Amino acid sequence: MKFSRTFAAGALTLAVWGTLAGTPVMAAPAVAAVPAFNLDADVNRALKTFDVPGMAIAIVKDGKVVVAKGYGVRKLGEATPVDGKTLFEVASNSKAFTAATLAQLVDEGKLAWDDPVTKHLPGFQMYDSYVTGQMTVRDLLTHRSGLGLGAGDLLWWPSTQFSTDEIIEKLRYIKPATSFRASYAYDNLLYIVAGKIIAEKTGKPWGEAVQERILTPLGMSGTKTSVAEMLATSDYSAPHSKIGDKISVVKPMPVPNAVGAVGINTNAEDIARWMNVLLDQGKMENGKQLFSAKQAAELWTEQTPMRIRDPKPALAATKPNFYAYGLGFQLRDYKGRKIAMHGGALQGFYSTVLMVPEEKLGIAILTNAENSPAMASLYYRILDQYLKVAPSDWIKLYAEQEAASHKEELERQGKEHTSRAAASQPSLPLASYDGEYEDIWYGKASIREEGGKHIMRFERTPDLSGELEHFQHDTFIVRWKERNFNADAYVTFALNPDGSIERMKMAPISTETDFSYDFRDLTFTPVKK
């Protein structure tokens, strides 16, 4: 039910008897009060509601650090608490660091935003030769290349054995989904290319360049540029994922080949410093510019329009009037204010960094679980408080929507399962599906009989292996050994007229599967012996 809340936070509405012109009347039915804003209480409530073990929060306002602290525990089953120095993988919130480092190189005259990528990486090549020649440094950061959503992510996600250079080389084999610069589709591979340009122009690996140019000048002494460095410290969070519906500790996901897109590991205290310099147009506490005000404005200038979708009615107030991507930041509005923000997601970690330039307000939420509603419900609570707007119980609203969406997805999967041709049989003996297959950009995968089971393995992705079970006709389901992936997929074979296998295609079973499992983009064909 949609209604207006004009009462103050914490006010209680009661059903009482009253009189009007001497006639008894019943007041309106009771409406649940919105809990008064209390950051500690709100965060602890969100941790419990959304089953998140630990979280770090940073809030800056007018150049001051208001909050930089931790909540919950670093690792489920252990008592060690999260604090302001506890490190979290922040995944795609690393993209802003890549963009800012490029901005420094623009300030120094070492490159220009609209330089062709081939000027700095002569071997760079996309599928289409026109796109190869026209792709600029700016285009690398703006998700308008024509690549599909998450295209090529299986080259680095989950952890693979491909090198950064191999990933970049394989871009030439990935077919575009749309015309160049025609529309927005989020990708990671071109940020890997951007990271390679940084390495080429600075003469240092991406991590060393970012350390020297951003982290050290800002005093972000705890921040690390690789998972390996994070794990060598004493204060870091463990990743957690849902296995079935139960939160569990999982192993970290090192991604050394994708650092330009997802390399930063940071904490509440350090991310507060980062937000302050962004909100002050690149100016540091010592008055020097980390990057120029001109480039700071460029980072938060709309580059690629993004589609605005209607949220569920209960979340209608979150719908923006404009939505676009800048350089390493999403740009939108809320309650009449422009917002620059980004999210991050890696196995076991989700994060959000959000800034309101007009208010000099920054909010960062780092979590050791995979739950977007937990973060969204909190940053809207914090925004409403600082923007002095009528509050909503976002924790309750997001929890209800999450539960409803998950139930809907389970029902959809259930119908898909019951409507299958359960009595159907594969066209070929099971042994005929065994063998080696190859996709033009990923490379090889195999199916082998092992102990009476048929196991699929991705050659360059050690953790991507699982058992095949028959679904219907020539479609199987691969159930990955690593159950926290939540990425089981359909595997469908097409046959030639002579009964031999022509190709093998895949698709995620669940709509909740992370888009970086871009199985749909793969077309495997049998490797000829």
C-alpha cells in the first residue's frame, strides 16, 4: 500500500476515538512507525535482516570524517569484530581508481581521453576493425563499446589461469552485441585494457602505479592492490556466500589478471579519505591536487545514458530522473540532488561508494556477503537523514522485496522443472557427449567420465568443474562442485544430420546468477581428433 508519511521519524500513530462536531469517529487504521534513524541500530538490524556477517561504514560530510567503523564479525563462527581498518575486496569500486589514474596521466599530457587506444597499445584489437580504430581511452571507461553485458568475464571470473595480456588478446574474438557507442552494457574487460595502458604509460604494474599515485599521497596506508597482499595482513574480512539459503564462509577469489577492473582491497578509514578528495574536486588535505579540478569534473560528467527502469511500487521513491555512466562512476539523482556512485561485487563481497557533491556528503558501505538490498536499504536511510527528507523504513521495504523476488524466481524454476519432458532420453549414448570442446574466445572445456559420473571442466578455470545430469532431450544441467557459485547452468547439444555433435551451448538456470558467468556467450564445438 502506498501512502504519504508526513510525521517525524519515530512518531507513533495510534488508532484512537475522537469526536467531530460531537459525533464519535474512528481514527484511521494504525500505520507502523518508521524507526528513528540510529546508525548503529540500523546497521545491526540490516546485518540480521539480510544475513550479512560483517560490514564497514564510512560517512564523510563537509570534508570531515563522521563515521569510519565496523559492525559484525570478520568471519562467521568467529568473534573477531570488523573495525575501521578491516580490509574488504571492493571489486568494481576499483574502476574509479583506474579512471582517476588515467586522469592524472591526462593532466601530465601523457595521453588524452580521446586518443585512440591503439596509440598507446598498438596490438589492441576488437572483433570489428572499425571499432578497433575508433575506440578511445574514454570509450574504455564508458560501457558503450558494443560488447554485451559482462562479455568475456569468464576469462577472469571465477579465478582463471589467463594472463592480463591473454585476456586483452582474446577481445578480438568476442562478437559485439550492439553497434559501437549505440547503448550501455556493463563490461569489465575494457577496464582491464585501461589498466594495461596505465602500466604502459607509467612503466609500472597497475598496482604499483595506483599505490604511488593515489594511495600513498592520500594516506590510504591500509589499502592493498591485490587479494594476495590483503591476505598477508592481520585485519581482513573473510568472504561469505549463500549455499542454498545458508550463509557460509567461502574462499577468496584472487583476480590478479583483472586488477584494472577489480583490484582494490580497502577499509572504512581509507575509503573516507578517497571520498573526501573526490568531493573536493581532486584537492587533498595538504591543498595539493591529486588530479585537476577539470579532470574531477570529467569523471562525473555523463558519458553514456543508462536505461531507467520502474522499481517495484514500494520502492518507487528510488527511481531516478536521470541515469548515466561517467568515467568510473554511475551518475543519477535522488531527491533533487545529483549522486555519483558505484557498486562492487566479487565472490563473497559486495560494496557501494556513493557521493552527493552538492551536500559534500559521501557514504561507503563494505560488506563480506553478497547482498545488494542490505547496502541499498542503509544508504537510503543515511541519505534521507542527511538530506532531511521524510524517512522510510527502507530495511523493511527492501527485505520484503528481496523475499518476494526470490520466491518468484524459485517458483519460475519449479515450473521450468515440472514442465520438462521428464521421460525424454538423450539422442546419443552418454559416452558420445564426452570429449573436448572449444570456444573461440574462452578456449577449451571437456566432459569426461569419472567414477561413473560425467564431469565438465573448464580448462583454464580450476574451480569451474561439475557433474552433468540429464534434464530433457539433449539438454543437461551442470552442477558446479563449488556450490557457492550459485551458477548451475543448462548445457544443450545440437547434432549434425549424421548424429554427430555440432555444438554445445550453455545458459544459467537462475536469473539470480551473477552476469559475469556469461555462459550464454559461449559456443563450444567439438575438438577434432
